[in-house]
Amino acid sequence: MSDGDAPRVAALKTKLNTALIGDVLDAMGLTHQFLPPHIRPLRPEDKLVGRAMPLLEAAAFDDAKPFGLMFDAIDDLEPGEIYLATGAPLPCAMWGGLMTTLAARKGATGAVLNGYYRDTAEILQMDFPVFGHGPYAQDQRVRGRVIDYGVRVELGGVTVDPGDMLVGDIDGVVAIPSDLVDEVIERALEKQATESAVRQDILSGMGAAEAFEKYGVM
């Protein structure tokens, strides 16, 4: 993460949410930016913001290197990055407690898995957001391995490039193309202000139809 990302991360983490961001992306014509809906936070309160470091897994096994490039990928994580893994061919854990410890030590800001995680009790003791299908302890060692990282990946029809901004909360994970982050934040903050005005009018007695006619949001 660059020094210039600090105010972006602050705005995305403390002022905005995935619903606002998704609505803005829809309005910009980017109507397929949410990762698959079964990718959920380990804890409902977890908030995830950071640059994607995508990995691709496949059904392959090598006695000499059973996890493929997974350890290389973790070691190459930069501060502010999110470990984003997809492609696991079989139900297995793509993430665990020791990986969480390593990633947190390196300054990564979360893990997003199109698959399962394990060592859940251990991860819960750490302040590190993990999003995935849920807990499942079956190891990936003999079932799949990382075959590439730092590359474009596709999850449920959503394309994510290295450096794209990921934002996750209880409502899901959304990917913002790296070249649109500032515009999306600006538009989302404007939409948030509009929704705050709508909320005040509703509390003052305005009905749904009148509010939508006046503001165009609901």
C-alpha cells in the first residue's frame, strides 16, 4: 500500500460500506463487482479494506512442493495487501492460523478465500479479517496447490487484478478497479450524504414514494 492509500483506506473503512460502493459502481456501469455471495466474514463485525494480491489454485500435487507457491505468495505480501485465493478444486481449507500470523506480521490487512479456512478458534484470537465459505478443517496439502500469484483472477464472473481495492463487510466483498478508487470514494461519500438527508426526512414523517421522488434513492 502506498502512502497515498492511507486516506482512501480511512474513508472506505470508517465512512463507507459495501452497499454504498456497490450502488456507485452500478451507476458507473460496473454492474458485476461483488464477489460470490457465499464469501462471508468470519465475524459479523469484520471490515476488510486493502489492495488485492490474487492467487490461483489448481488440483495438482507435488511431493517436493505440496503447497505449490503458497509460501512464496505469503512471503511476498506487502503492507496493506489482501491475500485473495480462488481456484481450489475440492472442499478444503485454503487458510489457517499460522498463515494468519504470518500475514498479520507482514502488515497484510486480510484474507479473502473462494473456499474454506480452518484453525478458526486461533484466528478468532487475532484482529485479522478473514472472509470465506466458512470453517472446514480438511487440509489442501493433498488436494490442491497455488500455481500462480500476483495475477488476474476470476471469481464467479468477477475479474480482480493485482492492486484492485477490495472492501468487505457483513454484506459481502466488492472489488473496485484500481484506476477508479478515488472516483468511487467521492461518489460514495456524496451518496452517503444524500441518504443521510433521506433518513432525516423519513424520521420527520416523509413517505417512501415522496422520498424517492425527491432524492432518487431508497
